[in-house]
Amino acid sequence: MDIKNRVVIVTGGGSGIGAETSRLLAERGAKIVVTDISETGEEITKSIRQAGGEATFIRADISVAEEAEALVAKTLEHYGRLDGAFNNAGVEQAATPLHELTPAQWDRAIRVDLTGVFYSLKYQIAAMLESGTRGSIVNTASSLGQVAIPNASEYVAAKHGVIGLTRAAAADYGQHGIRINAVLPGIVQTPLIARLSEDPTFSGMFDALRQRHLLGRFAKANEIGEAVHWLLSDSSEFVTGAAIPVDGGYLAV
């Protein structure tokens, strides 16, 4: 699954799945444009370089069209091309039943988790079309893009939208050799999840969610990265428009 020297944008690259995937892709020879609204992306970039990888950090808020466009333009200016992207930036909010959800909470989730993916795709695909690149783009959806849980209507709606957008984009650009797919993580073991799991207020809920995953545990961030690596590589060259669960069996039952 060779991705050596391919230029790949990773949004939300400053933490969690984005950070681990940036490291994994760089270790395997890709040139990574780490993107985040936070300066933590700079720290991830430094760690990649210290490990011998190639990376640059571009701060951007992909929920703003002009910044998503500028991100692609700066990538082309720095590296001369764009071969792939992992559109992973997203936000999480406090669990809230729909009738208590504020318009601002709804707008924030849709703006970042769905509209941000649209803006990213729009400018990434335009760059690939202009250069004739037969690129690959991976979007982060969620297992909650196919099912729902209580008190997360804005997140569930956004992630369902990401899957639909992924399939529609794949239909539009397959004729140009541009592949667009989505990964659907289950719950990923992050420092935040670890802390909440130990909190008596949440521990019972997380125990139940852990058992809902047929493998009896949450995902590791690098396990999502492995799926992204495969989708960005030529090993998956006949895969497009797919929504691939990486969820330990969460959606199987």
C-alpha cells in the first residue's frame, strides 16, 4: 500500500484520529499537510519531522469557505500538487435532547461536521480536476451516520449527511478517476473518553457502549488511520462511494 511522496491534507490533524493518522501516513512516506484550527497542529507537525517524516502545518478553519479554499491554494504553493485528503475535522457537544438544543448548537455542528466537509471537497476536487490528478479523498463520518443514539440529533444528522455527501461526490467524479470514500469509526479511545469512563456519572454508559462493540473495546486512533491509509493507496483503487465501518462490530447488531 505505497503512498510514498503523495501529498495529503489532513484536517483536524492536531489531535485524536487526525494526529495519529498524520503520523501513520508520514511514517509510510506521504507528505502531510496538517491542518487544524488549533496550534496543536504545529506540535504534531514538529513530532512528524523529528521522526524523519515530511509535514507542514497550515492553520485553517474549514467551516469557513475562504479558509478551506486558501488551505488548498497554500498546499499547491508549497508542494505543487495535491494527491489525497483526509477530511476529519469535527466538533462534539454536550449531550442534549432535540427540544433543548439551541439554534447555535445545531448550526455549529452542521457548519463544522458537514459544511466543512463540503467546502473541503469542493476545493480539493477542483485542484485535482485542474491538474488531472486521479486522487483519493476520505471523509470521517461515524457509526452514528447510519444509526442514532439519544440526545445527539445534531451530530447524528451531520454524520448521516457526510455519508450522503461522500456518495454524491463519488458519483460526480468517478469518471475523472477521483475516489471519495468515508470511514465510520465507533467510539475511539482518547484521553477524554478515558477520563469520562472513570467518572461515576458516565462509567455505566461507557461500559454499556463498550459492550455494544462486538470486540468488547473501543477503537485505537491508529486503527482508523490504517483504514484511511488503505483508502488513500492504490490497493483500494476500485473502491469509491463506500462508507466503511471501523467500529469493532458496533453496526453489526
